[in-house]
Amino acid sequence: MNGEILLAAICGGGIALLTVSLAYLCRPKVKKAHSPLEFSKRIFLWLSGLVGVITFFVFIMVWRTEDVSVTQSLIDNAFDLLKVGVVSYFGKAALENRVKLASVYPKLKNQIFNDTGNIT
């Protein structure tokens, strides 16, 4: 039982460290005057922070109660929420890239927006 608690604590700390490092890597590289973050980036950073807080809470509760039964439901649900944010962020980025490519290559506009990938 003690080994399970230690393993859960290490996993929780690792997940929290991963979340914080992802949030750090997603920060804007160059700060411009009066340039707020895009809405989708703010949502992604907010979700990353929320998952970090939930993971830290689970880490503390496992340490204090010596019960690992809560880890599966809380962490799974928190990371499901983060998955939705990541998928929506990358979906938006893919659509923006298609729009940029269509403006650069107007002759290939139909193929760019065609999901099959076939160029005729």
C-alpha cells in the first residue's frame, strides 16, 4: 500500500510538472505592446493551469489520506477536459493554415480544402 502511494505521488508530481512546462512553452515568445493572447491560447493556458491545480490537489489528498482511489476519476476527468482544449486548439490552427495556403496558392484552393488530400 505504501508503494502505491509513493507511485501515485510521483506520477501526480510528474503530471503537474508536465502541465507547467507545457504552459511555459506555450507562452508568447516576443511580448509586443498591447498584444493580448489569442482567445484559443488563453483557453489552452487556462485549462493547463486548471489541470495542474487538480493534479496538485489529488497529489496532496493522496499524501494526506493514503488512499489512491480518487486519483483515477479526478485525473482522468481533468485530462479529458485538457484533451478537448488541445484538439480544438489544433483544429483551429489547421483551419488557419488551410486558409493561408489557399490565399498563397489560389489554383489549389479546392484541393487544400478537400480532406481526402488528393491533388487532381
